[in-house]
Amino acid sequence: MNHLGLGCLLSQVGKSELPKEILSREGQLDASEYARYREYVGRGVEMLSDSGLSRAVLSVVQGHRERHNGSGFPEGVRGDRIPLLAKIAGIAEFFESLIGPREAAVPVTPDKAVALLYEMRNIEFQDDLVENFIQSIGIYPTGSLVELSDGQRGMVMSHSPERRLWPRIMLMTDSDCNPLKSAKIIDLARHNEARTAAEAVTIRECLPHGTEDLDPARYDVTGAESRWSLNRLISG
């Protein structure tokens, strides 16, 4: 896990040598720009080659853009020729590229990113690794902005393997979409425990990043189990 985590953190270091105008349009490059963009992997490996990092870490930097069907870069290797940690890093990097804010692209919601990733199993990404990744992060990954069936809106805080569809939510608006003065936690699994299917509160849909009045950094969280400041968590 240490090798994988460090490899993921360092996998983009080669982009520091690319022009900003290319990085700001990663998904909208012409052929010549894309050829230059692909150089970031090799540049990163070169920058780190004398750093004393383990071979496992460097393999992540080298192979995180390779793809199961051979369509990746820089070498176009496929299948088992791609190191395992690089395969995992490739899935995580691709998922982040879909949901993360970009200057020139509107991010997709996490549930749509999960669905797209699932469609790409055994094509660009190894199928069992995709399934394990989705199982790990859940259908509604932590940090997803969501609207509940009763109209309240908030952010997914955590979930359990047994109740993927009923995570803990930090509520930031009421049922009429009015911002709350203090956010509060609702554990959907516990909330719905003694309720019928018709009475249960569920997630209606994921909301796009930047949805109005859903900035978690503005809130202190209040609830029966905890009171803490997300600002302190972020700044820490």
C-alpha cells in the first residue's frame, strides 16, 4: 500500500515540465499536442530515476497510463505485462480524471464515473480489479454530492460494505433546498432500519461538483455522535 500510494502521488510529476496550455486542455488536444502530452510519463520516470525510490514505486509512475488492451502509453504493453500496482493506479487515476474539476471540462458525477468504469472492465482495465475498486469505493463514493428522496441535499461521508446504497450523509440543505445553518449527519442505514421500503429515505441522484449551496467547507457538523469542523479537517 505504501508503494502504491507513493507511486500514485508521484505519477503526475512529469507534467510539471509540460506547458500549462496543454495541461488545461488534457481532453481536447490535437494529435501533435497529445504526442507531447504523452511524454509526461517518461519525463516523470527520468526525474525520479536517481531519487532512491523503490522499483515498485517507479513501476507505478511508468505504467499507470498503460491499458489492459494495449491502447495506453508510453509503451503500449497489455495484460499481464503491466505491473499490478500500475494497473490499480491506472484505474484510480482514470476515475479521478472523470470526477475532478477541470478548467476545460465539466466533471461527471461519481455514480456516472462508476458506471463508465464498469463498462470498461476487461477492455481498458482488468475486470476483477475494476470490480474490486467499485466494491471498495461504493456506488456513491465518499465526497459525492447527493440529493435524497425527501429533497434534502448533502455529501456522502462514509459507507459500509453491507449497506452500499445507504451511506452516512452530511446534510447541507433542507427538503426545500434551503441551506442549513449547521450541517447534520444522517446515517441512512440506521435511519431506515425499522422503516418500510416506502418510508425509507434513499439517494435519489448524484449532483455535479459545484452545485449551489453545497460547499462542505462552510459547515460545522452537528449530530448525536459528533461535532467537528470540516475546515479544520481540511486544513489539517
